[in-house]
Amino acid sequence: MYSGVESVKIIQWDKRSAKKCFDKFDVLCLRGQDVLSNAQQKIRTRDIDFNVERLPIDDPETYRAMRSGNLIGIPQSASPAMRQAHIRLQTMDLTDASLVQAGIRPGVGGAVKINELIARRRGKAFGYEHPLLEKVLKNTYGLIVFQEQVDQLLQEFGGYSCGEAENTREAIHKRRREEFVLTLKEGIIQRIMSNGFDRKVAEVVYDLVAGFQGYGFAQGHALAFAEISVRSVYCQQNYPSEYFAAILNAQPAGYYGPSTLANEARIRGVKVLPPCVNQSGMEFEVEDVKAASDPKIILPNAGIRTALRQISGVSEETLQKTYLGKPFGSIFDFAARVRPDRDELERLILCGAFDTLHPNRRALLWSIPSAVAYSASFFGMENALPLHTPEPQVVDNVVDFSPAEKSVYERRILGMDVEHHLLEYERERVSEKGGVTSAQASHLAPGTKAFVVGNPIRLRFPPTASGKRVVFFDLEDETGLLNVTCFDDTYQRDGHAIVCSPYVTVKGVAQDRDGHIAFLAHRVFQYHPTLSGKLNSEESLPIKVGDYLVG
């Protein structure tokens, strides 16, 4: 239907049928693009000419960060498998980054093939049965990494047309559970042999084609993903506040959630500020902050102000009125003009949204009845003559919450920590017992035994050849993430602690895995935090447990 404005023609065929008659392009709606776009918008407030499309993709420091695995918060590259692959492959340029993007796919062969790719990249000897194999596979060290290499092999050796080769590859992928490729084996081999190649070469080509049965990337696809990652790393390294504000605005997206991203921002020196009824926007924004060493020194663009939308349990209408109605002079002024309900007012207080108006959150809670009554006194008076009604007084002589209690409420309401990660309140106790942080454990010498306390997140249960259970997870504390491995015997004995506990103590040993340190768990125990004693008996810590990585 034409409405008088510019329109877009949309074909009603499905993609598999359409491509037989038309040129088909995959236009990917990636959150990574949203992140870069939002980061660019924020950076332009101090550099009007900044353009992510003009960022260098050969910046040495960008690839140094990739090789070191500092990729938390980087779209398409943040998962442990991706970070480890960049470390092991020693990514030097965009082509290397695309190999990692395509290599961590089931079609390529998963861990087995990426391990072989890395070994060959490092100098492991390999050869080609025929010069044409080198022509197709030279840039991927004799292995099929990209989708089109399957097509190219069928075309070069079997004389397949472009359409025949693509249809064959797709059929192998779609019907892989039926082992459909086995029914094609003799046909492929005979076709190659009839093209003048001997059976040994034909079988090598078939094995390569048959081994690529799952999902994979085309090279252009992998390069596009890699380019997004490279540009994201550059922004994160050079404009951390703007970048982390942008990626927090793009949630839910990527491998890790807001809590881990905010923690990573703090680790990189970005100050995370609580929401504020007078300063917060609907999204995360960048702010100047005062230096901790000297409040007279202002650090430009060094902080992130938490978004109003990050506050859970408050309606969109109330948030919009807050955003449009500021500035507010007091909690009573806010209640009269915005008219939140009692529960919304309580959540705004507990997450720190009124701290700039009154620093004592418990006193503000005690003042809620007065604020609600004050607001009700203005009901129906919107069109009346302005009359001055004296504001009530905030209840005094009330001891405020402790910093730890404030942090717990912030985590519960915002889904992320603001100034302090909750593990910071356990650090003295853990250190006295000899425990190390995740950051320290990540730099231990291989073979060193230690114990670490943290929140187990992103639990992964990959299939194994033996059928035994192995679980990988990230152990998070205020210093970052530690990659932990639990083999079957440890999981069978201590798995309940990993799955059911907000915090665990992991006793184990550091292992060097091709240049990155992983932590092999020997025992895992539930850790009982001191914070629990500061809460009401009916409350629990707002820490996610059983954080499985689905799929």
C-alpha cells in the first residue's frame, strides 16, 4: 500500500525460494551497531568530528587488547571462548579477528577445529593433497573455516555450478541430523574423479566438505562481525565512559548483563553514579565528576549517571514525569508534581535517586507518609490559583543505612552495583583467610594452588566425547572475572553449591592454557556472606543464582 511517503518494497517469498531468483543480502540488526552509534553520539559532545566509520582498524593497541583478552563488553567477542581464542591465536589484524569469529561455530567443528587452526597458525606442520586445495584453503591453514570454502571445493574439484554447490552445502547443513552427507559421499567422490582427480584427493575433499555440517559464517559475515569488535575495542580503550554508557543503554545484549558491565566500567576507572531525579536521563549518560583526591579538580567525562529506566518497579509514566519535570527542590516537591505511588517512592529512595536532595535514605523512608499526604493535598488543584502550602519536614534523628545496606538495595532495584561491588564488603574477611581475588588468580603462576570467593555466573555444560559432565563458569568479584573449570568428579560432589549459591568458595589450581590462565576447581563450597547478617531475616541477597547459558 502506498501512503504518499517513501516506501520500501518487500517481497513475500521465503528467503530460500527468493534467492533462486533474486540477489539476496543479509542485513543484520546487531546490537553492536547500536552501541557504536550511541557511543559516537556521546563522544561527539567533546569531539564533533568523531566518526566510528573513520576509526583505524589497524591500531596496534586495539589488537594488543584483543590478544590480552580484555574484551568484556565487546559485541561478538566477550564470551570466554572468544576471549581465549584471541589470546591463543594472538590476533594481529582484522583477518585474524575474522578467523576467531568464524572459528567459534559448530559448522567449523567447535573446539576441535579451532584448536587445530591455532596449532597450525603457531607452526604445526600440515600439507595439501593437491595445489587446488592450497588455492582454496591457504588463508585458513588448510581447514574449512568459511561457508563459501565448501562451495569453492565442490566447484574446483567436482565441476559444480555456483547454484549446485550452494544447494549441496545447504542440504548437508539442513539434514545433518539424518547424516544426509553420507548418502552423497559416492556421488561427490565419483564426480570429482570424473573431473580428473584420483580417489585419494576426492576423499580428502569429501571429508572436508562433510566435516562442515553445522552453522558457519561466510567470510564477509565474519569480517563484518570482526570489524564491529575492533571498532568497539577502540572506543572502549579511548572513550571508556561513553562506550560503557552506550553498551548499558543497549541492554539486553551480549554475553554479560548490566551488573558485570558496570563492574568492568569501574575496573577501568569509570565512576558509576546512582540515579538522580534531577540529573538522570531516561538513558545512561556521561558526566563530569570530582576527583577523589581533591574535590576542586573536575574530571571531564569520567562518570556514568545511571538511567531512570534502570530503576525496576517504577512505571514508565512516573519515569517520564520525573525526566520532564526536573529540577525538583525536595522529595515533597517531587511527590506533589510527579504523583508516584507509595511503592515507587520507596524504590526511588532506596536506589539513591534523592541523595542529592537529602542524603539520609532511611529518614526519607520515614517521611513517605508525609510526602504522600502532601501530594494528595494538591489533588484537583491543577487549574486553581497557585497557593503556597508549606512543605513538611524530613524526619530527623534517624540513623541512615550503612554503605553495605545501601549497596544491597541498589543491586536489588537497579540490577547492578553502583559505587561498590557487593564482594568488596567481604574482601577483608576473605583476605584474612588467605583468599585471592579473581584478578590475582588470573595472574598466578601455573600450578599455584589458591582459593577464590565470588559469584558463579554464565554456567556452561558443553557436551564431551566421554559423556561425563564438565561445567565452565565465570567467577565474578569486584576485580573482574575468573574462568573456572569443574570436571565430573568435582561437579558430582559440589555441583549443588555452584548452581544454588549466590557466592561460592572455589579451591583449586591455576592452569596455563595456551597463554591464558584458567582455574581448575578441586572443591567448591557455598560461601555465607557477612552481608546476609545485615538484612532482614526474610530477605536474601539480590544475586542471581543458576545463571545458565542457554544454548
